[in-house]
Amino acid sequence: MPTATPSALAREVIGPCPRNSPPLARAEAETLLAQVPNWTLSPDGTVLLRDFTLPDFAGAYALVERIAALAEAADHHPDIAFGWGYVRLSLQTHAIGGLHRNDFIMAARIETLPH
Ligand SMILES: C[C@H](O)[C@H](O)[C@H]1CNC2=NC(N)=NC(=O)C2=N1
């Protein structure tokens, strides 16, 4: 269960997102998606998605705890669903109802967690 070295994207600062910022256009989101290859875009291009498979419920719960701690530290929070053997994440910047660079930074940070 090695911890990945943070990518350049993961080391960027998650800054404030003014409510009038335009969400990323689909083409911009797809360019950033190349830097978080385990993630996908929702069909409408407004949400970043990631599924993890874990060995059991305890493994899923432990990963949720690590993600929650990271999210609190960054003040940027994915929606999380989990159960026996899985964790499902959705990331969006609620303030703008779409994707911001912050979502991709958070996704890249989540990739550094052991799982
Ligand atoms: C006040 C606080 O900084 C904001 O509500 C933050 C908290 N976490 C957040 N998380 C996400 N995913 N989107 C947001 O817009 C958001 N806003």
C-alpha cells in the first residue's frame, strides 16, 4: 500500500473560488483530466468521478477517513459514497455548480493516499 509521490498538480494551492468564476469548459476539463488518469468526467462534464475497489468494508472505511481528513485540511470536499469493498467519489465546486481547477488539484491529492 505505497503512498504515491505528489504530482505537480497535487502540490498546487487550492485557493478561494469566487461565485462568479465560470466553470471549466469541457475541453479545459479534458486537458486537466489527463493529469488524473484514474478519474472520469460525468456525461455533462460538470463532475469529476472516481471509484475505488477495496478488499472489504474496513478498507473502504479507512480510505474514507483518509479522504475526509485531506478534504478538511484543504477545505474542499468530495461527495463520498462507500460500502463493502468500494468508495465512490464525486468532486465539483458547489459554489459554481461545475468544475474548477481546485477539483483537479483535490483529485490529484487523493491519488497520493494509500489504498
Ligand atoms: C466556506 C467553505 O470554504 C466552502 O463552503 C467550501 C467548502 N468545501 C467545498 N467543497 C466543494 N467540493 N465545493 C465547494 O464549493 C466548497 N466550498
